[in-house]
Amino acid sequence: RALSKAGIPITAFNTADQAMHHLQDEAPLAIITDVRMPGMSGFEFLEQVHANHPNVPVIIMTAHSDMQAAVSAF
């Protein structure tokens, strides 16, 4: 809601696979994703995004506190 209120266009997807399909048509300004998702993990998603859109910044977040995931994300 905060991004929408700031006038930043938002498109949300239920899975990383849906997002990857959308990324075939256009590159976003940035991507916010979770570590744990149905299907492809956030790290797998990150790898695919960087392979196809290396200049798109990706923010990975999670509600799960896992030091290894934090280190891997960095």
C-alpha cells in the first residue's frame, strides 16, 4: 500500500513462475520477493532474474528468521 500511495506501480504474483512469465514481456523497476514461496524458492527466482535482467534490483525478504537464508541472500 505504501508503494502504491507513493505512485509506484505495483504488479503482484502468487508464484515466482507467474512472475518469470511476466518478465518475458517487460522488466520492472525493482522486484520484491520472499525467500519461501510455492514452487520456485526466492533464491532460484533471484538467479533467474539476474540471468535475464541483471540490472533489475531485487529485494529478498522473509518473515522467517534464518541466519543461513540471510547470508545466502546477501
